[in-house]
Amino acid sequence: MTIDITDVLRAVEDVNRALREGFEATQAVVLDSNIEKVSMSNATRDRGGADVLRAVEDVNRALREGFEATQAVVRDSNIEKVSMSHATREFTTALLEGLDVKWVQIAGNTEKGKNFSFSWEGGEEHCTRRAIDKMRSLFCKFSVLGDDRQVDFRDVRSRNLHTLRACGKESTGQTDVAITLKELQHSDLAKFNFVIGIVELKTDKAELKGCQQLLELVAMSQMSQYGQGVALLGTDLNKKWEVLYFDKPDHITVQAFRFGSVAIMFFREKLKYVSVRMENLRKARHVLPPVAEMGVLHIASGEEQDLGGFDRPNEDVHDRLQGLKALERYFNENCNANVTLPLWAQSSDAFGIYS
């Protein structure tokens, strides 16, 4: 039997309307019951009236809860839900745009190194624990700058990541491996508080899923105390290696590596300096672009108006325009702003206005 979602929504709206009408009618009963009637005896008002009010309030509460639950069903029916492992490029792009997160794939790293060999015979589910042991041996022992505790790799396939919601999209999922500091309490691990990085594993016969990796990294950045300092490694432990990390606030860089040893060294550095990277990203949200990039641009403060320089030659005006463009670019890329320099100000005709 085929069910038309339109019919379902229409039925839900009918129930919604009925609940709302019942809710309003019950409110009227409550208001009416609070009015002192001349014909009502004191005993009835004190005992029977209180019982009536209590019963009406119970009905009122049940109707209100039903009304709110129905509203939630209606809202939920309009949300497109896709798991992270099945997310398409179109879905991921829309969701990340709603979260104000951008990303870029840069040229692959071809620096010479060596690759490794790992057998996935038996499938991913069967081999993951052995793969984690393999990673421990490849990464060797290391610690995070500023923390003497060693780093460990933990199987977290059964734990849900933070649900991502934006622009009518919703995505949930899990990752394979969480990289944490040793000697943590179980509650810390369960909440992903101290995760510095994650690993998404694929077999040698499966492709790395770029959209899945992007969503997992964003979700973990919202769960870990290290925020956007966290990084992600996608690999089959053979010839497929990708590293994802935030290179600036709300901006992810994706880079593939030809050799596993190079990818591991690069990823380890991201993990080792996770605290430094997190702090640099935090500061970047509140710092203006370098003076060298802004050129001779002057930013007026308070009630000051910068009227000087209007009689300068066109070369200076051109420098000022470049400074404005640098400022526009900075705010748009680092502050989630939507700043646009007016077209008339960019026109070559405008260069000579004040000369």
C-alpha cells in the first residue's frame, strides 16, 4: 500500500486543529471555574470546586502535551534526514552552508615516503579492532604539546556523534576511531570531551567518502573541548590516505596523500599541536587582517570621519580600494559576514572622483 505523505500531513494537521480547539475550550472552562458564583455555597467552592479545577487542569495539561507533540511531528516531517555515511554532495553542501562551514580540496601531497599493507579479509566489522592495533604501531607513542599523557586510539563505532541540523537538513552518524588522551574517566570518553582527532576506516575495496568525513569532523568539532582544533584521518591503511582539518575558523581543508608515512607524520603534527591550533583559530575570529594586506586603508573610529586623502592622486585611491577589498575578503572568510563592496566603488570611474 502506498501512503501519500500529503495525506499524512493533512491528517496530522486535522488532529492538531482538534487539539488546539480542545485546549482553548479547556482554558475557557478553567477561567469560568475561577469565577465566584452567587449560588455556589462556600463548602462547594472550597471542596468540590477545587476538585473540578484539579481535574480540568489535568485535562488541560494532557491536551497541551498532545498539541506540542503533534506540532513536533509536523515540523519533523519537513526535515530531510540522511545518515552521514549516505550523505550526497548536494545534501552535505546545503547542510554545511546552513552551519556557515566552508571547505576546499587542495592538491594532493606527493612527497615521497612509504605505504603500508593491511589485510581486510573478513570485512570492516571483523577487522576494525586489528586495524586499531595497526594504527597504534604506525603512529608510535606521542603526546600533545602541554600535556604529558600519551595518546590512545579507541573504538567508538557504537557511540553517536552530535546531530547536525540546518536548512531543513539533519544528519546523524558514528565514526570508527577516537584519538584521546590516556588515563581518562569513562564519562569523559562517552561524551567525547577530550577527543583530539578521529579516524574513518574503509576497506581496501571501498572508497573514502568525502561527504561523510566532512560531516564527522564538523560534528566532532562541536563535541570536543578542542573545538575546531580536531582533525580527521580517512584511510584503508594501504594506499588511501586523506587528512581533514580546520585551517581557519569554519573552513576545512581536505588533502589526499600518496604515501601513508607522510600522511601519518602530517596528521600527528595536527594532533600534537591541537591546543595551539585551537587557540590560533579562536584568535583569528577577532583579529583584523595584517596591516600590510590592508595597505593605506584608514578605519575611522568613534565619531571621527577620515576626510583626508581625497585630493591624493589616483594611485593612492587605487591603494585604498585594494585595502577595502582586503577588508571585505577578511570579514567574509573569517567572521561569517556578508560584506559586499558597492559596484560603483569598484569602478575605474570612481578612481578620479576625489582627485
